[in-house]
Amino acid sequence: MQHSIRKLNMIESQLRPNNIIDENLIAAFQKVEQEDFLPDSLQNLSYIDDHIKFSKSSFILKPLIFAKFLNIIKLDLSDIVLEVGSGGGYTTSILANLVNSVYSIEQNKDIYDFTIKNLKKNKYTNINVLFSNYKQLNILELKFNKIIVNGTVNGNPANLLDKLNINGKLICVLKEETSSSIYLFNKKEDGYEKLRIMNASAPMLINYIDKEEFSF
């Protein structure tokens, strides 16, 4: 009961007052229990108006930022969607209630295993979770209609844009020199369009600038 009240408060105090009024989006958030995708030690944080961190590079985006992403990118039921950063499967599950096919990639092995466990428990059948470095994506041969990057990047995500179909869209938070904003990228035959939407902040998910070591 307590979690149900928290979820209702999140929808009514975080989403609707910030112009998240699409009833399909609201219904998708209503169907998914965030506490089911959190470790026991973090369940008291479910539905807070903030990002929930599992580790430095693994987290669940705050509900309003994720809802803004969905409101901007305008998913269609027929879309094949790539999610970058699984966050334990919570956002993945919301997507699964909006489109026919969701692929989620996760590069943290512990969070990947946790996501698989959570999604099996919740019996979703239209989700594929893959273990992959976000900057390599060697295992992905598919192209996607929509890509959602669940965090901040500090450079244009060229490797992800390569995975879009023509006229496909990618949304993320892009960190620039003095600010960070939500950007929508539109794939074109000769490149892509880049549209700044609004100021926003989120933890760093993909570092394109500094050298990172990563090993499976």
C-alpha cells in the first residue's frame, strides 16, 4: 500500500504538473512497480524525485527526466527501441508497455545479472537484455527506430546514431562546456539533425572524451 501511494504521488506531483499528460505514458508508469527493480537496501527510495544510484555508473533516471524523454521522442507501438543503460530493468519495463520490442544494453555485469533476474520475475516477453560496452556494440547487428540513452553523454553519440534507421531518433542528456541539456537527434541519409530541447542533468553514462578502461 505504501509503495502504491508513493507511485500515485510521483505521477501526480512529479509528472502531471510538468506537462506529462499523455495517458499512454501515465498508464505505463502506473503498470510498473519501481520497488520490484531495486535492491532491498534501496527500496525506501522508490519513486523519489531524483536519480537512484546503484553505483557510480549504474542508476535509474529520475521519473521526470525519463518521462520527458518519452514525451519528446514519441514512441509508436511498432517501434523497435534500443535502451542504453538498463537501470535494473525499471525503465526497460516501462518501455515494454509502450512498444512491441525493446532491446536494452548494460555494461555493468552485476547490474546486467540483476536486470535479467528482475525481468524474469516480472515475466516480460518483449525484452532482450544484452551485455555490451556502450561504446562498442559489436554484438548488435540490428537497426532501431528509437534509441534512449538513460544518462548523460559528453560527446555526440556517433556509435549509437549508426544504429538508427533513416528518420530514426535518439534522445539523451548531452553535457557541453558549461551546461547539460536534453538533445534529440534525428537520423538523415546524409548525417543527422541535432535539436536542443531543454536544460537537464543526469549522472554520466557514456564518457566519450576521457580514456576509460573497460573489461568484461
